[in-house]
Amino acid sequence: MVSGGMAVIFLALCVGLIIYLTSKFKANAFVVLIFVAFIFGLLVQMPLPEIVKNIRDGFGGTLGYIGIVIVAGTIIGTILENTGAALAMTQGILRVVGKQRSPLAMSIAGYVVSIPVFCDSGYVIMTPLNKALAKQSGKSMATMAIALATGLYATHCLVPPTPGPIAAAGVLGADLGRVIGFGLLVSIPGMIAGYLWAVFFAKRYDIQPEGTESYETLVERYGNLPGGFHSCLPILIPILLILLKSIASYPTHPFGEGMLSEVLQFIGDPVTALMLGIPIALTLIKPHQFKQAVEGWMSEGVQHAALILAITGAGGAFGKILKSSPLSDYLGASLSTMHLGIFLPFIIAAAIKTAQGSSTVSIITTASIMAPLLGSLGLDPTFTVLAIGAGAMTVSHANDSYFWVVSQFSGMDTPTAYKTFTSATAILGFTTIISVALISAIF
């Protein structure tokens, strides 16, 4: 095979090709990643049978570890969308925070809803409520939009079972419980930073919601919603089980080494925990909706998961090719002298995100690049996942579908969206990576 230096040049060319094809031509990321894996293997003169073997092993190994979790999490998110559970959770938060602090309520609601639901979908679902609260409270839609959008983004890029962080954890071999626990922690400063940017900066832009129902009319139209706490259970119980498994796995054996520990290891495995979340989510469904949910909503969830599964597996294949090349030893030796530490995956993810737009593609591509380097750079897999997530927020602009969802559903013109939302995602990303760096230094 070629030297490590040439492998780095070929990697740069391949990453550039990924960015060019996915942004310029909107090419499917699965096809691009698999083709680029073949191209990189050929460029570094990897034996031909090994190229195919590594692609197969990387694809299958990654999906074997994380595939069921992604599908189950997407099904749960779809059920929460269709039952009105997202609105019910927001109502519960409003009762605690108060309608007079509606931007804070929407930030918190977005933070919770985006754990199982894609941020794009979450924003669309919650826009009628966001507009109603803006009208009732007299707040600018710019303030309400940025508060909701940054709350959604904070957990979308950092906290499983959102597919991006799950995929990165699978590629990097990170413990999912630790990713969830620390992800929930480091996403809070980001959410707060986004909220403060909304109430102190975005409020300068006066955007009034048009043709909006009142809050009371909106709630009445939705009908009898599930309870707020009940609505949270399909998210909270799987997360709690996964966290308990991680605690049970500590070398100190806090739950002992007997039956209790074995049970926690079993039910807290991400596959078991997320599959248990599905019947819990089904308890939110009204009797007359049950047939529709089982036949339609579950299939819808699986269909939504299909593209993520394909991209995740392709990212694993690309990562396996990189790991099997001379790249890892050379980059490990070279980058270790630069002392970038946990900021390296952040920089790579931010560059890819800004260039091609998709947070998920940025997360998976960066995880594939970082996987062979963790050992030589001495990086913790969990904090590497979170650093990548922070980079994948930085920044959202015109090549990102979420940018257009936020601007169009909020009535913002493009220049205003750049000034308020794009700047907010930069602040969100930098705040989060600082949080990750501080916590990684402690733990």
C-alpha cells in the first residue's frame, strides 16, 4: 500500500468528493459513501479482495451493533408525533414555566422532543403552538423561532436515540449510556445559550405570526391529549434503563455481580431498552387509532429509519476502509503533535457540516474518519461522539434543510434567518464544545 502521507492526501480528496457530490448534486449519501470507500481503497492500493471484505465487514458490523436501536427509536418518535404527545409534553412544561416565559418553555420543549424526533419534524409539529404562544405573549416570532429551533438542535446532535449520535457511538464503539448521560449534560449549556440569543438578540427583529389560532383554540382542536408525564415515558424509561446498564457495568459493580446486575445488563442493553419503548409508546394511542398505529405508523417509522440505516452502514464501511489503510498510524503520529485533543473531531465535523449541510452526514463521516485515530490520539469514544455532535451544529445555513424549515415556518426572510438562526447555531456549537472539553477534562 501507499505511504501514510499519500493516504492523507487521498483522504482529503475523498472527503472533498463527499462534500461536492452531496451538496452540489444532492447525491444520496449512502451511494456516495460506498463509492468513496471503494475509491479510497483503490487509491491506497489495498488488495482488491480486502477492499470488498472491509466494506462488507464495516457495513454489517456497524448495523449489527446499532441498527435495531435506530429503527426502534424512529418508531417511538413517529408514534409521539402522531399521538400529539409532543404537544402534551409542551403543555406540561408551560404549566411549570408559565406562558409569560413562553420562549423558555419552547426551548425546554424542543430539548425534550428532539431526543426521539428529528429536529425538522419536531419544528413542524410544534410550529402552530409556537405561533399561538407568540401571538398570546406578544413576542416576536424571531424570538420564539430561535428558542424552539436551538432547543431542538441541542439534543438532535448529541443525545440518543436520535440516529446521528447513535450512529457515531456505533462507529466509534462508545458506550451508549455514557453518551446519553453526558450528552444530556453538555446539551444544557447549548440550549441555554440558544435561548439567551433568542431573547436578547433575535427579539430585535419584529416578526408577527399571521393567521394564527389562539393557544386555547389550538389545544381544543387537538382534542383529548395524553398526559404530559405519560407522553415522556417512551423516552424516559429506555434512557433510564440504558443509564442503569452503564452504571451496572462500572468496574466497582455498584449493583453487585448477581441476578440484579444481569437483569440490568439485559434490559438496559440499547436493543432491549428501545424495543421496550415501543409498547410503552403504544399506550399513548387511543383505542380507535390502534389499528392505524400498528399498520401505518410503525411502517412509517421503519421507512423513515431506512435511509439513516443505509447511511450509517455506509459510514461504517468507509471507516473500516480507513482503519485498514496506512492512514491511522500516520495521522495518529502527526496529529498527536498538534495537541488539538477533543477539538479535532469538532473542527472536522464543523467543516463538513458547513460545507455540505447535513448534520447526520457530518456526524457519520467524521466518526468514520476518527475511528482509527482514537487509540493513537488518546481520545475517549464518548466525548469524541459529543465533540462531533457539537461540530455538526456549526453552522446551519442555506445548504441545510433545517435552515429552510426554521425560516419558512417562522415567516423569516433569508437575511433575517442568517442573522438570527445561523449565528445561533454557531453560538450553540461553540458553547457545546467548550462544555465537552471541560467535562472531558474532569472525567
